[in-house]
Amino acid sequence: MAEQKLDPNVRLLGQVAVTTILWAGTFVATKTDTLGHPGSLAMRVALVAIGVGGFLPVVFVYAKSIRMQDEFNQRIHYIALSIAFAVTAVVSYASDLLYQAGFIPPFPTIGTWALMVAIWFVAMIVTPRFYR
Amino acid sequence: MKNRLRVLRAEFNWSQMELGLRVGVSRQAINAIETGKYDPSLPLAMKLARLFGKSVEEVFELEETD
């Protein structure tokens, strides 16, 4: 019997779903007080490893999804990522200066990351409009 | 870069989607090439030209400003 190949897009969607669920699980699992308190060293190392290990597959799957797209859509992604990088650089630099000057509280690291992802997605929507 | 993609596509009575499927790119990519907003890579330009039985120079033309 001939082996039936799964559509690459369907397989990718499955991988996105699985890795996102895995990441959500590890994100929740590592959000304990243990990380912020001087508990067992092994426990803290394990929590960090689980947290980072759960996130890496998401990054690889998104990189794979970009590689699977055609050259035009890859270009859109590169432009969107460049915009996200530039805006995040300016915002994080400015927020650090504002914090040092005593105007705002410290900007959380995860906030910088979330900002970059948000700008990436917005740029992904806006950038194709310039190619119509 | 100017191109005759829209004219050639009309001659073959293909939609942008259909042409995109034949060369392995999205409809948006074909639209961006036709409007001159995006210059395709050399392999894609050659694929498009070959599909219409033309040379790359017959489909794509370099402008003075390029």
C-alpha cells in the first residue's frame, strides 16, 4: 500500500499547535514561586531548563513556517522582522533612559519580547499593503 | 523593472492564483510582480518566462531608473 503523505501546511499547523501547547504548559509550570526564592539549586535549574526548552520548539516551527513560504512572503517577513527589531531597539533604549532618569518603573524583559512580537504581527499586516 | 506578465497571463487566460500555483508562489507575489512593486528572483523570472515559452528578456525589461 502506498504511503499517503500529509499536506505540508496541515503538518505545519499541527506542529504549531503541539509546540504552542507544549510552550503554554511549560510557561504555566515554571510560573511558580520557586524561581524567585532561594530554593533547591537543582529545582531552579530544572525550572529554567524546562521553561527555555519548552519555548525553543516554537521558535523552530515559526522559522520553518517562514522557510516554507515563497520568496515574496519571505521578503514581507524579513521587512516585518526588521521593523520589529528597530522599534524594539528604540523603545527599550528609551525606556531604559526614562527609568534611569526616574520617570518610569523598570520595563520588564518579557514586555520587550512581547512588544517585538506584537510589532512583528502588525508589520506583517501593514507591509503587504505597500506591494499592491 | 517593467514586465509583460499581465499581458501574457491574459493571453493564456490564467488568473493570478493559477499562474502562482504553476510557478509555486502566492497570488500576492504574482500581483506584486505585475504591478512592478516586486522584482522576482532570477530562478522565479526564468520559471515564469519558460512557462510562457519566452526568454527572460521578452518578459522582463530593465528600466533606465533600475
